[in-house]
Amino acid sequence: MLQEKAGAIAGQIWEALNGNEGLTQKGLKKAAKLKADKDLFLGLGWLLREDKIETSEVEGELFIKLK
């Protein structure tokens, strides 16, 4: 059940990131229409494991973009 949720959230995140240069953590949470930080990080973990995204810190904030 949790694995299905993680995959679905990862899809939402991928869609939000597709076609742009990347987003901050807050911007991505809003663009992916996620309500909780735990959901955001669940999806990010999935995408990191699949090697689909890159993360960095920009001005003290997490920045995420597709590879």
C-alpha cells in the first residue's frame, strides 16, 4: 500500500518538475499539490532511488530538478 502511494506521489512530483529548470522544496510541494512534507519526501526518496532527480542546496533551501 505504501509502495503504491510512493509511486503515485513520485509521478506527481515528476510531472511538476517536467518542463522546468527545477523547483525549491516549497515550490515543488505546491506544484505537485502535496499537503504534507512527509508525502513530498516519500516521493523524492522514490525518485532519488530511481536516479531520476538531482538535489542541491540553493541559498539554504533544498532545490530539486530532473536529470
